[in-house]
Amino acid sequence: MASNRSVPADTVLPHITYRDVARASAWLTAAFGFTEHYRYGPPGTPSGAQMYLHDAWVMLDAADPGQKTPAELGYGTQSLTVFVPDIDAHFGTARSAGAVIVEDLHETIYGERQYGARDLDGHHWLFSAHAHDVSPAEWGATITNQPPSQPESG
């Protein structure tokens, strides 16, 4: 996989709320290619699950009483970006599986080839692949600090 100083791939473990964890796990597997690592809670109605796609890991949490998903609220509050090695194939699979495509596959000014989709409970996902190594300064960003693991920008 190529590297890109504008969008480094980092590790984070987001927790995402779903109305039905078992259904969400099956959907994320079919549409986005995730693999369930484990689930917990009562058999048949799990209260959570951990899933992964390449180096991206997420936790699925069952909605608490009164808690709403983005689809139920009518809006979302976050977007999750996952890096995949073959973005074109991933896009085709997601679209064929019924993911709602909200941003067609395209190349960004900061060197990413990506698309956006919403899942069954309305969560916004970006799937991306580094297309070019682009310095943030090249597209208008101002470097405020240089992370220790990043090469000099310029």
C-alpha cells in the first residue's frame, strides 16, 4: 500500500451503536468485508461485537433504551475512514450489497482514492486507498506540528 503524508493510516478503536448487533455484523461482513472477531452478551441478541477489516478494528455496541442510531435521528455525528488495498473492488462489493453510496468513487486533492457510504443504521463510512503521496502544503493546509513518524513536508 502506498503512503501519503496528507492521510496517514493510524489505529483507533471506535465504538459504534447499532439497533441489532447480530444484524449489523452480518451486514458489515456482506457489504464492507468486515470479519467478526468475537461477540458477547446473550445468545441470539448480542450486546456487542468486535470486527476488523485489514488493520481497522471497530466495536459494535447495542443501543441502550432511548439511544438512537443516525438513521433514527436523521443525521450522523461522525464519519469513519477505513483504508483498503483494492478500493475499486471494495466499492463494487459495497454497492452490490446495497450500501447507500453518498460519495462516488473519486480521487481527492490530498491524494486519496475514496468513496462514502451509509450502513444499515445510517453510520457514515469512507473507504480509501492512498493514490499519491501529497504534502499537505500542496493542497493548502498549514503544517502546525510535525508528528515524529512523519517525513518532512515540502
